[in-house]
Amino acid sequence: MTSLNIMPDIVTFNVLVDTFCKEGKVSEAQGVLKTMTEMSVELDVVTYNSLMYGHSLWMEVVEARKLFGFMITKGCKPNVFSYNILINGYCKAEMIDEAKQLFNEMIHQGLTPNIVSYNTHGFCQLGKLREAQELNENMHTNGNLPDLCTYSILLDGFCKQGNHIAARKLFSELFVQGLQHDLIR
């Protein structure tokens, strides 16, 4: 690009960073950051989110959290996607307390959780169905309706714990909500 005298902008750099991170090539993405710095292109929330996602993808949630803090010190305000990336990373690393703390911090910062914020919690995978149900109720209270993913997560948790009565009740609710279940083969 530069050989054609075309200078990349933040969007171009973000595409590169995101692609490298999704491929698990965080070190290559950091090379792009170096080029951005040399060209005086400031990182934005999309850049940071891509990097945090890349670290979380490889269970480097501590690195992702450091990056989150660094982003804030640089004056870049995290968005709901930033929080969701970290919450998901913490859940995959089975660090549920940290995920809950971050979820509450997001609300305290004035951000409204979206359906992904609720679906990324790992309560069901750890057998904490009471907390999962409380989160589901909180979701309703905050105006978010469960989607098929929400129901699938809860159904899986109930079935794995052998709570077939609750699973059947929830399955019936799925139809009342007008959602069609999907078939996994």
C-alpha cells in the first residue's frame, strides 16, 4: 500500500489487527501496533477489543485484562463489546467471580448489558444453575429477552444436573416466547 503512496488509516489497521488476532497471531498484531505508533495512528476501542479477543482466545485473560486497563489509561473508553470479550474470557478460564465483577462494573460505568453479556456467563458450565437463573431473571428485568442461545445454555445446564422438570418447563417457555428450537445432530 505504502509503495503506491496510499497510507493506511485506522480502519485498515484494525482489519489487520483483528484478522491476526482471530487467527491466534497476536504477536503479528502487535507488529501492526508498532507500525501504527510509528505512523502516529492512535489505537481505538476496536483495536483494543481485537487484541483483548486475541488474548482471550488463547486463555491469556490476565493479558487481556491488562490491556483493558491500559486502554482506559490511554483515554479510550471501553464499550459493551470490550466488557463482553473479557467476561467471556473469564468464563472460559472458569474465573466466574471475575466475570461477575466485570459485569457489575460494566453496569456501574453506565453501559447496558446486551444479550451477549448475559449469555457469556459460565454459571451453567460450572453447575451453578441458581446463579444462572438469577442472571436470566435480571436479564428480563433489564428489558432483554432470552434468545435461543440463552435457552440452549440453560437447558444444557439443567439436563447435565439431571433436573429434567426444570428443563421441560424451560423448554415449554421457549415455545411460549415464539422461538423455534434447533436440532443438533
